[in-house]
Amino acid sequence: MVEKLDQIFVLLSHWLVGFLPAGLQQAAGIVIGVVVIVCLYPALFALAVLMERKGLGRMQNRYGPNRVGPYGILQPIADGIKSLTKEDIVPLSADSAVHFLAPIVVVVASFMGFAVLPMGRNMVLVDMDAGLLFYFAMGASTELAVFMAGWSSRNKYSLLGAMRAVAQMISYEVPLLLSSVAVVMITGSLSLTKIVSAQNAYTGIFPHWYIFTPWGFAGFLMYAISTTAETNRSPFDLPEGESEIVAGYHTEYSGFKFALFFLGEYVAMFSISGLGTTLFLGGWSAPFSFLTWIPSWIWFFSKLMLSICVFIWLRGTLPRLRQDQLMNFAWKFVLPLSLINLLVAALWRFLGEGWQRWVFCSAILLIAYVFMGLQEARSDHFGPRSYRYAE
Amino acid sequence: MLGEGILKGLAETARNFVGSYVSKERLTTVEYPEQRIAPIEATRDFPFLVYDGKDWDAGLRCVACQICEKECPPKCIFIEKSKDKKPDAVGKQQFYPARFDIDISVCMSCQICVEVCPFDAIKMNTEFELSTTDRFGGLLLDRQQLAKSNEYYHEIHPTEASGVDARLAAERAAAEAKAKAAAEAAAAKAAAAAASSAAKPAGGEA
């Protein structure tokens, strides 16, 4: 029974596919998977938007949306209808083809990542050997879409936003990759299913998740920082910076195209949280050995939504960074620390089992963190900015 | 240490999040259409015309002197003075506004009309739910729409209205006293004249 419930979606898909002739079965299975993913994540998007608006409201001691339906739960539907019925304006001077394509590319590129994410035991659309590589290749193409949007709008705010976005995304792509490389080094595989199954083991009741190792914890922190920047979330939401550049690269988008950008941003958040879950939080494995009877997909999606909650919490807490702070933080703090983390991961691999590697690895990372933190705090780029020619 | 501030901030927002569910004092939002805060006494938005008594048409204090129309900076008041006179609330023959329109889409709520009115006929209202589907006709208020009773004025600006009433009463009393004095003087004069005319023949006799 437990086994059945765990595999319910796989069995359902097999049962549906069984009605078709043998030659079509494989293709039909993939189509079903794609349809499920394409329907499921927009639904989660609606839920996440509601959670975000309610949660942020509560953090600021407001009610949040509470007019549409009981406790405002129908707000996402109202938002959807609103954006569908709004006028879709394309600026006269815009490059209309690129302007039209950009939101589509954002959404498509964001969805592509889900192809390789294992969302439960045996629940992966394409079990690719180089899944992680594929994921990052797809994730990087959202940058192209953002720049397409900013450039084709022919608007100074759009272009500034796009420039910021590209600079930021490329800068944070490096520590993002490097922090994931540590996982690949330990697991010895780029396949995401292998990475999950490597973590799906228990010592006593505790799981072998990578976040519970020194290098994994540091790697997870670096990964979390980089993902926040990658998805343009607060405090790294400079590309959108409402107070400075209107809305950044989607200033010139209205109606449903704007909604697509919004959707793309959230879908990217889901997929990158899903990847973080897979890499560091044990993917679909249960947090305690006695909880393994709960279906694997429940664990995956709870971890995913928990990450989204953390994103929202961070957004409610932190003010926006300045561009120079953002860049300094990426290149002078996150990048060196993830390089050190690579070294530590290698040490962890070769020090063998035993308490020594725990002590050594933790000590190296802690010293590096404290030392670099002090260095950062001392350097002048965290203080108020001084202007050489103004004043 | 680096990151300490972030943790403190996260704790603060978490405290706010939980606190907003626990304590009602944190949620200061007034959910407007259902809940309302009473406006403060000095609230003002657009002018209205005060009338005394029950009948708005008969009781309008306005005598169509047109000072407010001339003083209005954005020129949102339009007055047409009557040709005839009719008795006002105290029974005195006065001109009256045959038309009195205020375009509240033009009005800037400066209250200058109120300050210049020598008859305390125009005052500021507090009614703010004035949205309408017709942005031209719907926002051009005529005489009848502008007329509000003195009781209403007392309701929205109690202190100010009592002051106005006291002043008006004093003015009326003074006017009455003056009229009475004048009448007495006239009567005395008449009496004196009568007396002297009565005395003349007597004097002639003397």
C-alpha cells in the first residue's frame, strides 16, 4: 500500500499509456509527464504568489489580500483574470519580434530545468547522465531572454535593468556552479537521480544529506545566496529595482506578457529550489528513517515549498543591495569561499571515514568564513559610498 | 561576525509574522468600507451651502453677493443672482441665488469662499465618497445638491457651527436692539414732536 502510494503517479502514467499501441507508449509517457509539469508548476505559482503576498503582509503587520474569496484565497485567480484582460501594449519603437519572443523564452527556459529534476522515487522525466550540466545550460538561457526583453523594449530603464540582470546573473552563475561541483565531486556523478540516491541512506535515524556535512553546509549557503541572485529575488532584485528603474527589463511589458515574466521568475525559483533540494537536502528522501513510509513526492514538494517560504522570508527582511556591493559580494566573498569549499570537499573525500575530517573541514571553512567576514567588514565598500566628483 | 545582522533581521520579521496573528494591536489596518474612522473635526473637502429651518430653498443664507465667485482661485463657483427679492430665514427681503453651481472637479478645497462669505452661508463639507459615473455632470453640484441644513453643519463641525450660531445670534440681537433703539428714538421723537405740537398752542396761549 505504502509502496503503491509512493509510486501512484508512475503507476497512473503507466496505466494511461497502456491504452495506446506499443509504438506510441514511450512518446505518450513523455507527453503525460510534460503536461503534468506544465500544469503543476503554474498551480504552485498561484499558491506561492498568494503565500508571498499574505506572508509579506503579515511580516509588515498588514492583512495582505483578503477580499477575493474567504481569506483572499482566490486572489491568484483574480490576478490572472486581470492580467489576461489588460491591454497588451508594444512600444512603437520596440523590436516587436524580439519583444514578443522574450517572455516566451523566459518561461520555456525556466520549465526546461524540470526535465531532469527527480520529483520522487522514479519520478523523473528524463534520467540524463549529465542532468546537472543540462540543468545549468538551460538555466543560463534565461539570461538571454532577460537581455532580449531589455534590449528590444528600447527603453533606458529596460536596458539598464537588463544590463544589471546579465551582469548579476553571470557573476552569480560562477559560485552557483562551483558550489554544485562540490556535490558532483563527492557523488562522482552528474546524474541527479544518482545524487539523490547517494543521500538516501541513514545512520541511525539521521539521513546522509549533504547539508549535514561541513562542505555541504557551506556549499548550501553559497548555493542559496547564488540562487537568490540568479532568480533576481530580494535582496538581489536590482534588475527590477522598482524605486530606481521602474521595473527593469519588463518595464515595457503589460498584460499577459508581464504575467509570463512573473510566471517565469517563479518557475525559475521553483526549479532552482528543486535543484537545491536535490543537491543538498536529499531530494525526495525522508528527513528521518522512520518517516520513509510517507510518499517521496510529498517530501520533495514540502522541501520545495519550504525553500520558497525562505525566499519570501528573506524578501520581507532584507533591503536591496547596491550594484557595487552586489558585485563585490559575488567576486570577493562568495566565489573565494566556494573555491575553498571545493578544496574542503576534496579533503573530505580523501581524509577517509573518522572524526578527523569533520574537525579539519569544519575548521578550515569556519576560519575562512570568519577571516573573510572580517576582511569584508573592514573594507570600505560596505560603508556609505563616497563620491569623488560630486558634493 | 558576518551574517549576524541578517539573522537578527530574520528574527525580527519572524516575530512580526507570528505577532500579527497573536496580538490584534499590531494590525493597525482599518478595513475601509466596513470599518471607518470618524473624521477629525477640521476635516474639509468641498463647500456646501447652509440653510436655516426646514425648507432648503426658503432658508438658504446665501444672498448672491457673489464675493465667493470672485474670490475663488480656480473659478469653480458659478452664481446667477435673482432679479426679485424674497424673505430670508428671519423674514428680511433679500436677493437669492437663482443658480449656484460648484464644479468639484475644479475645486481645490482652499476654503477661501468660506473665509470671504459675510453671511456664513458657505461652509466646508466632509463628505468624500463623491465618485460618479459621469465625470462632467456628476461632479457639477447645483444649488439643491449643495444645500445642507444648519443641523448637518452642527453635526460635522460642532465647535465651529456653535461659534457661527452664537455670532449670528449676537448680530441679530444687536440688529434688533439697534432697530428697537431706533424705533424707540423715533417713537420718542414722535412723542416729543407730538408734545411740542401740543405744547405750542399752549405756549401761544401763554
